[in-house]
Amino acid sequence: MNSVIPVLDPASPQAEAINNLFLQVLLISAIIFAIVAGLILLAISKGRRRQTLPDQNFGSERAEIAWAIGPVIIVIWLIAISANLVITLNAMPDVKPLEAYNVGEAQDVELIVTGHQWWWEVEYPKAGVISANEIHIPADPKRKFRILVTSDDVIHSFWVPQLGPKIDAIPGRENYLWLQASQPGIYQGRCSEYCGAQHAWMNFKVIGETEEEYQHWLAKQQQKPEPTRLLSPLAMAGREYFFKATCPRCHKVAGTSAEAMIGPDLTHFATRTEIGSGVLPNSTENLTRWLRNPQAVKPGCKMPNFKLSETNLKQLVAYLETLK
Ligand code: CUA
């Protein structure tokens, strides 16, 4: 995650294939440049004071063959590494007739990522888990995660520089990508296509974990939030206020009457490390700041300033922090 230039620090087979293509093309170009520039310099230095034309040499078969074979080898080399890249990156699922899918069953994908202005919805259709801005995957070079990338509003672009290519998130269209990490780690992701005022704050994280940690995380995400009898009086008051106010018109908390999907799913909000798609680290102080006036933190975001009283603020923060 702390790479200086993440694109040059590949951490998945896809990103490695891209990096290999880049470096080999760079190498070939550098060699050709050096040869051509070298010959030009040689001609300049040797021919500078010459008054007559140099020897004219027409129709050398050997030279012609050499000049033909060199480029052909280079082109075949480029075709091979490009083909390897295309095959490595291709994540299209086998096409099944639509009726082969059961009702509610997603296509053959493990993850559905939907771009919103300005955050990412993350859904694990097989496990029935929905989250936002944080994608957990098992880190294993052999485990391929096919993800479906789409958008709910405008065109975004899903990109984790260390893990592979970027792919457009287009409303009404399904694009596919392999998501893989060769080793555990946290990989920074970004929206890579200008999509409005807060495009720069449309970050996300891919958290590569061991298979065990991943399964544990998934199981925890499948649980409903704590029963209300375990809440502190402050959190309980916050919960009451949450349902009395307009929060449930935009947000979902699994197992409750809040089922709207306009804003991020809050079921396990407290387990996430950031607020507002990377704009603030998730802490009590920052959550208070966000709820006090989201427009001051992320101008233009869909959440208005509700002008909450200090009491309601404290209560809401206490409740949201129980959503683990
Ligand atoms: Cu979404 Cu830029």
C-alpha cells in the first residue's frame, strides 16, 4: 500500500502481466532508440567535414534480410506478450442462457461492485453480504475473484493500480474483472474517471487476507447487528432517533426496518476504517464531524446537513459505533 509508484509495484498476476508488457515494450523501444540515435550521431560526427557523397550501396541482399528479420522478431515478441496479457486479463464469464440462472442468483461472479457518486457499493451475492468502500478478498495468486463492475449513476472507473487494469463502471452495463492479490496486504483503489465534484474522494481499499481471515470476516458480515438489549442507554437513544429521523430513507441496517439503498449500507459500519469513501478515518471524532455537517467535509455529497442537536449527534454516533 505504501508503494511510491503503485503501478510499478504489481501484487497480482494481472498487474504483473501489465507490468511485463510495459517494461518489455519500454526495453525494446529504448534499444531501438539507442541504435537509431547512435547511428545518427555517428553519421554526423564522421560526415561533418566531408565534401563528397559517401559510397552509395544499392541492393545488398544480406542487409535487406537482416533489416526484415529484426523487426519481424520484435513484432512476434510483442504479439506474444500482448496475447498473454489479453488471456490473463479476460474475466468474461461463460455465457449461460438466462433461464439457467435461478431467481435472485447472480451470474457467475463473487463480487458486484457498483459505482455511486461518490462511493462504491460492494456486494458478495453468494454470501448475501453488502458493504461499502472496503473489499475483502482472500490473498492467493491461484484464487481468482470474478467481479462485476457497474454503476448506478454516471460513468466511473474502478482501479486498484497494484492489482490490475482499470475498468469502467457504466450504468446499465456489466463489465468483468479478475480481482486477485498475490499476498495479504491493503491495496489502495481509486475512481479513475472524472465523475463529478467529489471524484477525488471516491477511494476504496482492497484488503487481501488469508482464506481463514476472509471466511471469518464474511461470516461476521452475515450476522445481524447486536440485539438492542445489549446497547448502552446513549446508543439506544441514538437508535431510536435513527429510526425517527430520516436516516432509514437512504440507509440500510440489516435485520431492521431500514432497508433503503440510496446511501451506503450501514449494517457493519463500525468495522470500516474510513468515512465518506476515504475522506476521513473512521473515529468517534470524525464521525461526529461528518454527521454535524457532511457538506462541510465532502461538499456536494448526497447527504445533507441535518443540523442535528449536540445531544442527537452524540446519540447517533454512539448507535453507529455499535454497528460492528
Ligand atoms: Cu467516480 Cu470518479
